[in-house]
Amino acid sequence: MTGKPVLLTVDDDPSVSRAVARDLRRRYGEDYRVVRADSGPQALDALKEIRLRGDRVAALLADYRMPQMNGIEFLEEAMDLFPRARRALLTAYADTDAAIQAINVVDVDHYLLKPWDPPEEKLYPVVDGLLELWRSTDDRPVEETKVVGHRWSPRSHEVRDFLTRNSVPYRWYTADSPEGLRLLDAAGVDAAAVPLVITADGEPLSAPSDEVLARRVGLSTTPASDFYDLVIVGGGPAGLGAAVYGGSEGLRTVLVERRATGGQAGQSSRIENYLGFPDGVSGGQLTERARRQALKFGAEMLTARVVSGLEVRGPARVVKFSDGSEIAAHTVLLATGVSYRRLEADGVDGLTGRGVFYGSAAVEAPASEGQHVYIVGGANSAGQAAVYFSRYADRVTLLVRGDSLERSMSHYLIEQLRAIENVSVRTSVMVEACQGDGHLERVRLRDVSSDKSEEVEAGFVFVFIGAAPLTDWLDGVVARDPAGFVLAGPDLLVDGRRPAGWPLDRDPLYLETSVPGVFAAGDVRSQSVKRVASAVGEGAMAVSLIHRYLEKQ
Ligand SMILES: Cc1cc2nc3c(=O)[nH]c(=O)nc-3n(C[C@H](O)[C@H](O)[C@H](O)COP(=O)(O)OP(=O)(O)OC[C@H]3O[C@@H](n4cnc5c(N)ncnc54)[C@H](O)[C@@H]3O)c2cc1C
């Protein structure tokens, strides 16, 4: 990590790209790191790495006419990763359509005509302007959040994962690096206190809880009011969809999320089947845009708050937090999705966060370089993770318990995996044990058809198996199916009879649960389709049903 802010230039003509990079280095190389790319996707990959390393990007210079992804499309996606980076578009000739689009879509700061010779006259004044703008708007304090931790400390991993998934830029230092030691010393603590987080204004926090961390890095954790029209529990696609529609339609809406908005979708490296994104979109980008959209419409978002109870108090629906506090509303939407099942194998619990991870754990990607990564699971989420890690790891093996992938994974993904050289798929195999001294070193696999076991060396195991709704807290309040999924609408009727205790003279509305005014949407709903699009759709639909409920009150 150089620590210098980045100037990134992307042009599909390698000679032009080299020339821009050379001119930029000559003038700005001392204070900025110049990164060049030959295509939009390559530049986005570079930006993601920069982001993971916690470095900052000062300016982006993109060629307009590039195959695959044009300069405006690139800048639009890049803005999701580095909203404060200044933007310039390069074209070979005056192209007014591109200029208008660039101004409307990506709020471009400058429009540069190629060639820019001599740079002293045509390039440097523009870049000087970009950098001056960046320096005046760069939110340095937030950018300077630092995390000092151990490579194999589960809580260090969780803190980094929390910051990454909440789009909070930070720098990561291992506790034994010179800078890590210096920071520990400055905070007056030893390595046992990690993870140590040093906030923007220099406050050291030793092993902070998610809630303390959220508050100190500027995420909202306390509701602004004690009564709302709608409380949404869960900030995945269903909850975000409802927040956008609730906010935009004038409902006083608050969304409560226990970890990071985005839910499962936020962990997806590439969603290729969501309407309107023919080239795919990373789950993080999609859900970060949705979060901004919901905020724009006035919905409130609380992060790092766990909802642990629901109570009916007359016409009010009361949502209780794990710390004992509560908020009330006319209506509640349950959008709590599902979580991964634990891997049942010897030694797993002790190595979770030390080489064994649930979900794709994007923060670990750079560390998997040169390693053999095992991915457990046969569904799309596991397939996407295999594609993603194949870019970093030496080898990736997908471990599938069933005898083929065809039944559990989309065809497009199976084809993609087949085309990647360093990915292999093993079917009829299960993980029997995970072993290692302080961190994962070996995995014992069992072939379920021959019943033979073997031990293999492994640096990382990422688990993507099954999905369980975490709904125990609704016990005795809201009716659920035997697997814990929330029953709603027609699924509540047995032989046409309404659920026990149902107080109204009408059937439950389509997404309404056994408690009038409490709705369910997305993966947590019994019989729902487990997809991003259907979760978003149900979130939107729930708001329209909520209007109907409120009108009748
Ligand atoms: C890696 C991966 C890749 C995927 N890829 C695709 C894909 O390509 N295409 C596709 O269509 N689908 C994909 N899926 C499935 C898709 O992401 C889910 O169907 C979708 O996210 C469900 O949305 P949801 O809002 O219902 O629930 P979730 O996304 O599960 O979100 C629920 C949220 O509620 C929060 N929560 C839970 N309990 C509480 C509580 N008590 N208090 C506060 N907050 C709580 C959770 O932290 C979570 O953020 C993928 C899933 C994964 C894991």
C-alpha cells in the first residue's frame, strides 16, 4: 500500500493510455499514484482493489468510446465506489451527445479533447482543476479511519467486513507491521487489544461493538422519532425496495438493519440476472445505490441495531431492540431474509473467521492470492464466489454434496465456471473436518459415493450452504411455517379459514402476516422465490398493501 491518493486513467488504446499515464506521472507522480487500465471492467477491478486496501481516488480520466463499456458507463459505476473522485471524459473529437449525457448522468467535471499536446497547456490545467476540487471536497476525516488487527483474528475480520459492507473507507494495518505497532503504541494499548479502530478524529476504540463502531464512523443508530407509519426490519433488497417506495410515497419510514444494508445481495460479487443490468452488477453497488435512493426519498436508516421483539399494543405495532429500547408504528414490514446454515464439520467453529468464512467475505480476497480456496455449496451464490475468487487465488475448488451442479445452479454460471482454468468442481463430496493451528491449514474431505476420506491443504474455506430464517424472536406473535419462514396472505388460510385470533372481518392481504398491519416480504416469507428481483418486487408491493391497510384504519 503506497498510501498516495490515486489518479486513474482508462483508454482502450494502450498507446494512448500509456501516454496519458506517462504525462500524469511526470507532473503528479510525487504526490499521487497513477493507475492505468485498458478497459472499463479492468479499471473497475482496479478501483475495487484500491477500495479494499483503503486507499483514496482523487480523479478518474476515462476515454468515451471504448468497446464493452463506454466512458460514461464506467464513470457511473466508478462513482458508486468513489463518489468523491473527480471525473473527466476524453474524446477524440467534439461529441456533443456524449457531453450532454456525461453532464446529465455522471456529473462530469471536465470534457477533454484528444490529443492533449502539449500537456502543459491542455492536460495539466484540467487535472490541476480536478485535484483542487477533490482536495476541497475530500472528506478526509472519514477516509482516515484506521483498523489495526491480526490476520487471523475473527473480530478483526468482522470489523473490516462491517466497514466494507457499510461503504466506510478505512486503512488496514496488521498489528505486527511498523505502522500497526506505532498506532498501538500511540493509543497506549498492546496487541491483545485488537482490533483497534482509530476514528477520523483520532479516537481509539478497542474491539468496539458494531453499534459503537457504527456510531463513531457516522452511521445512524438512533431513531429520530418514536412513532412511524412504517418500520422495516431488515435492509436487504426487500427492505430497501420498501424503503424507496415508502419514502417516496410520503410514509414516515424507518429501516432497521442489524449489520449492513444490502443483505445477502450485498455479498454477491456479480448479479447477472437482475433486470436492466445486461452486463451484471455487483450486489454491493446495486444495494448501495438503493440505500442512497431510499435516503433521498426521506427514509431513515438505522444500522447495527438488532430487532429482537414485536408487540401489538392496541393499534400500534411495537418493535423492540436488543438493548431494551423500542419504536412504534402503524405498520411493520418483516424483511429479515435468511442466513447461512453452519457447516457441520469437526473443528469448524474454532476456525470461523480464521480461514473459514460464511459468505463471500470480499475483504479476504486479496489475502487469498496464491492460495487454494475451497468453496462449499452448489447454488448460484457459491458459483459466483468461485468466479470472483478465481481472479485472486491460485486455485479454486467448488465442493458440492450432490452428484451434479445442474440441479442447483443456473446454466449461465455453470458455463462460466467451465471456462475458467483455475476453477474445478468436485461433486459428491463433503467437508468432514477443518484443521489448523490458530488458522485453517487443512481440510478433510469425504467422497460420499466411495466413503473414502482424504486430507488436503487449504488456506480458505468459504461456506455457502442452505439458508435459515432467523425468526425465533417472532415466536408466539407471528405465525411461521415449520422451517421458521413467515406465513402471509393466502398461505395463512387453512381450508379457507382465517388464522386463529385474526380479529378482522376480511382475509389477510397478500403479504400480510397473522398480525394485521404486520407484513412480510422477500426471502423470509414462506414460499417466496429466493431472488433479488422478487424481493425488491415484494418490498414495493408491500408498501402498496400498507397504504390499503392504513386507509381502512
Ligand atoms: C452470495 C449470494 C449471491 C446471490 N446471487 C443472486 C443472484 O445473482 N441473483 C438473484 O436473483 N439472487 C441472488 N442471491 C439471492 C438474493 O440475494 C436474495 O434472494 C435476496 O437478497 C433476498 O433479499 P431479502 O431482502 O429478502 O433478504 P436478505 O438479503 O437476506 O436481507 C435481510 C436483511 O435483514 C437483516 N436482519 C435479519 N434479521 C434482523 C433483525 N432481527 N434485526 C435487524 N436486521 C435483521 C439482515 O442482516 C439482512 O441484511 C444471492 C445470494 C447470495 C448470498
